[in-house]
Amino acid sequence: MAAYGEDGNVFLTDDIILHEMMEELLSSAVAVKRVDRRLEKSFNKVGDTISVERPFMTKTAEGRTLVKQPMTDQKVAFTINRQRNFGLQFNQRDRTLHIRTFKERYLNSGIRQLGNDIEQSVLECAVQSAYNSYGAAGTALSSDGVHDISGRMTEVAIPEDGMRSGIINTRDGKVIDKEMAGKYNEAMVKGAIQNGYMGPIADMQLYRSAMVPVHTVGDYSGTPLVKGNQKGSSLLIDGCTGSVTNFLKKGDTFTIAGVYEVHPQTKKSTGELQRFVVKANVETTAGGEATLSISPAINDGTLTTTNAVGETVSLGAYQNVTSAALDNAAITVIGLANTSYRSNVFFHKNAITLCMVQKELPESAVVKARVTDDETGLSLVMTAAYDINEDEQIYRVDAIWGVDSLQPELAFRNYSSAVAG
């Protein structure tokens, strides 16, 4: 039950303050509402890591004779590794302010920043993990481009089940807003512009966000080539300029001459070169060599793994390319060296996984409160200590989460216009 302070204003309890924070946090959430949240019950605290099984794939065989498929589970680690907080310091008199005044003075800035941190982490994960890409680097996205990307998503078997989303940068959003104006009724366009929701386009729910990160391509030069016939999740290259830091950066994408993508079910070539994404920053040796950690692993149907009992088993069902990378095949990096590009991301809900953890409430804290939104899973914890000398409460608000792409094959990325400066 609320108490009343001076001038008839409600005395703001901790629950009221925390729920107002959650309302403000939800107002800035776009990406967090469009990604997978099913793992959240598996975690308790920062630093927790679990092993997650990727979807199992099998391969049919022709003819009367049975060809047994190995029961091979591919596992990836997921870790809760992010925690952000902000502090508040106010006296008891401040708690008698009208909630709108209190929000404007104390809450809005910090909680918006916290919301932006969570939102940006999801979008940064999408940009840096998606190896599928479409469009010419340096060309702004249009509504026609969205349709083309949707077609490519279908071509590589990303489900058309109503769970595809596109989140685009605000610059491209303005262009598409204008194009939408001639296609949708005025009321819908007005609501879309106000809420960041741009409507259904090409079997996707399209949003715009100022949090979509800009990506800067690495400082690559020379003539990068594959060194030796290779497959798997690392790639040795040579022909690069020697002793270059950030020759390639995490999130850079590239193609390999002669290595074409295949349809996940038919294993037939789509006619498009397979694109790969760099998973960690790359430095070259003095001799111009480098080892790239890449996704996806190059699998021409002959890749193998070792199961739990030490047996070598085939990963033929997970074939993703027509051929291994052959010696001296040319590496072509998408985008110009040292150039920054606006990004847009398009993904199925299961491409990105976000887990927010409910922080444990410390027993010694006199003030402790937690609020979780049922729809989005967003969770905030507020604790406080009292300064008797200054008659002030010192509050901290925490959010804890982890985000990763467990199925990057379900996402697409678009390099948009270059950023000046």
C-alpha cells in the first residue's frame, strides 16, 4: 500500500520505482523480443556455462540397402558473461516526488542506457555471427533488397513459419519508411514510425533500431590464398601482407574461390559461393601467413568427429559446401579494407539466444527487490544501502545476461552504406 508524502504525491516504494524502470526498459526493447529465450531456466548466476546440443541432422540413402546414420550430437557452449549496473543516490524527500518527475530526474537516463546495453549486445551478436550475407557492400538497403534477402533465406532453408525478423539501421529505415508510405495505410505507417515497427515485408516482421552496430572491416592487403587443401573450423592462409594487426576482424566475412554453398537438405549447390565469418581478430606473421577461426566449418561431406567413446564418426549429414578449400584458392573479403559499413540483420527467432538471469538478492541488503517481465524475460534487481549521515539511500540496479548465436545458419546480414570519417 502506497503512503502519501507532501503535496499529495505518492511516497514511492521500491516496488513502484522498480516497475517504472521495467516499463522504461521495455519501451526500448526491439531485438530482445524477437530472439530465443528457452534456455533461461538453465542458469543461476554470472559465469554459468552449459553445453547446448545443436539440431540433429541425418542423411537419406538411395536403394534397398539400409545405410545407418551415426547418432552424433554437435554441442556448443553457452555462458552467462554480461552484467551491467547503474547507481542512484537520493534522499527521502525525493521519494515524495510525483513518479513522472522522479522518472525524468533519476530513472530515465540510467535505465535507457541499460536497455541499450542489452539490445546492442543482441544485435552485435547477430552482426558478428551471421555468415550468410547479401547485397553489395556500400549500397543502402531498399524494400526490394528486403524481398531479395527473404528469397535467399528461403533458398538456404530458413523456416518460413512466421518467426523471421529484420532489424535495420535508422538510415536505411528512413528510406524504407518513404517506400512504405505508398503501400500501407496512413494509420499503420504512423504507428510503425512511432514504435520502430515497420510492418510485415516479404514474410518478415521489420523493425528499425539505432542500436544496429556499424562494422569496420580489417586492415587486409596482399593476395590472401588458401595454404594447402583444408576443411574444418580453422583456415590457414598465406600471401598476406606480413605483421599486420587486425588483418581481419571478428565479424568480417569472405568467400573462397570454388567453395559453393549447398542446400541443407538436398546437398546440391545453390550456385552461390559459401560465405564464412571470422570468429576472432586475426594477425599475420612476418611471412604473411595467418590462421583464421571461421564459421561455418568447411564440410564437403567428408568431415568427421570423435564421439563420446572415441570412435570416428561421419558428419556427412552436416555437409554445407561442394568442395574443400583447395591450395591457392583466392580469399575474397567482403567490403573494402578499413572501411566502416552500416549493418542490417535478418534472422529466424532460433538464430540468436538471449538468457537473462535473476540476480540473487543479498541477505544483508535492507532494501532488495526484483522484477521480471513475463513476455520478454527481462529482469532487473535493485538493492540499496542507507547513509545515516547524509540521510540518503544509495541504490544499484543490475541486469545479468548472456547472448550467443547457437544456429547462425538461420541468420542473414546486409552490409549497407559506408560510414564517412
